[in-house]
Amino acid sequence: MLDDLVQDRLPAIDASRRALYASTAVLGGALFVTAIDPADRLTWSLEVLPVVGVAAALWVTRDRFPLTPVLHAAIAAALLLLCVGAYYTFERVPLGEWLQQVFGLARNPYDRIGHVLQGLVPALAARELFVRTTALAGSAWLGPLAFVLSFAVSAAYELFEWGVALAQGPRASEFLGMQGDPWDAHWDMLCALGGAAAALLLLSRAHDRALVRLEPAAR
């Protein structure tokens, strides 16, 4: 029985590794390119710290706790967005400037997109962790708990930004990217909540299919 379960998991584990290799290649290239003459070297260094830390954690845990390709793709998208924002600084990313002009926005919205992903990824990660390590699979509490944990991650990041701002003083504006908005942190957390809700409402079925392939015993 145990051998059958192991055999059932092998294709999903292989898919997880391929997703990890692909995302590592993309992010490694992004880090290399964006390290060449970024707009602000200190801001780039601070912004890519999560990229390096998360990538290292994924490699350390790749055998003990391989992730679904769905979660790998979401993480890669969020980290790639961070690399681009780190290179230009978030308030000067050309894509955001284009969106600002097209939609007549008062500010560059690129960082808002980043915070949507900052809510989406922790929600999926929490969901995957809960399904695979607890008895919450199929529980009505699964979604709400993932949603709340995602909000906690967003709030913690805002506190991290506050700490960096206190340490940097006047130079913190490039890292914070507030663009003159005193409610920037509040909007960031609201965007993260929107991302978490989108993950749970739109991606749960695809995520469940990937989880069943990775954990056949949960069938």
C-alpha cells in the first residue's frame, strides 16, 4: 500500500521539481539582469532579499515538502514582480506608468499589483500547508483560516517596511513607494486581501486537483 502511494506521487513530485527548476532559472536571470545598474542600489538590495530568501527555502525543502506547480507558479510571478520593481523602484516601473496614463490614475499602480500577489501567494501557501499537514482538508474553516493568515503576512510586511523606514530616514521613500499617499499601507493591505480572496475563489479547484496528485492518500 505504501509503495503504491509513493508510485502515485512520483509524477506530481517530478512536476513540482520541473516547476522549481523553471522558476529558479527565470528568477536567477531576473536577479542577474536587474543587478546591473538599478535605479537605486540600496532599494534593489532590500527588495530582492525576499526573492533570495524564498528561493533558498524552496530548494532546502524541495524533497521533504515539494510544492504543487500551482503554488510554484504563483510564487515565481510574485518574486519576478519584485525583481522588476526593485530595478526601477516601484513608482517608476514603465508598465505601471503606462497603466497610469491609460486609466488616468493618480499614481503608478505597479506596487498595488504586487500587493495583490502578496495576498494571493500566502493564501495559496497556507491552504496547501493546511490541507497537507492538518485535518482541515474539506473543512469549512480552510478558506477563512488561509484568508486570515494571508492578511497577517501582509500586515507583517507593512511593519517590516515601517522598520526599514525608521532605519533609513529620508532615503526610505524609494523603498516605501508611497507616492505621497498617507494611506498607502492601508491600501496595500486591502489589495492583499483582494488577492487572497481571488486565490480562494478562483484557484481553489485547480489547487485541489494539484494537491490530490501530490497527496494521493487525501483522496
